[in-house]
Amino acid sequence: MTRGQLTVLLLLTFGLLLTATGVVYSKYASRKHFVSLQVLRAERDAMEVEWGRLQLEQSTWATHARVEKLARKRLKMHIPTAEEVVVVKP
């Protein structure tokens, strides 16, 4: 084997080792990012469940019957009688 062939063989071996190391690192980074993605998806799903629960709670608190009950009780409001109604004409 000549000196030039040995140099080429060493360079190819070095290139092969660099490529193999790059593939291993790339696979590791890919797995790491995939795990991160799964965690973020789980957080998103939990937030969507919480959002749905909050919307349901808001709709419960804003029912017409509850608002009317609070208006009568806390604000002392009532439906006006015919004598209390004032019609404004332009």
C-alpha cells in the first residue's frame, strides 16, 4: 500500500467516523425533540380540557334565571309597572 493510498484510507475512515457521529447526534436530537413535542401536546390537551370546563362554568354563571335572581336580590330591581314606563319620542 502506498503512502497516498494510506492517506486516502485515513481520510475516508475519519470522514466515516464523523458521519457516524453526526447520524448518532441527529437521532438523539430527533428523539429529544419528539419527547418535547409530546409534552407540549399533553399540555395543550390539558389546557383544552380546562378551557371547556371554564366555558361550561361561565355559561352556568350567566344563565338568565341566575342573573335575574341576583338583580332582584342584590340590586333590588323589579319589572316596571305600566305607570313606571316612560316612552320617549324623537
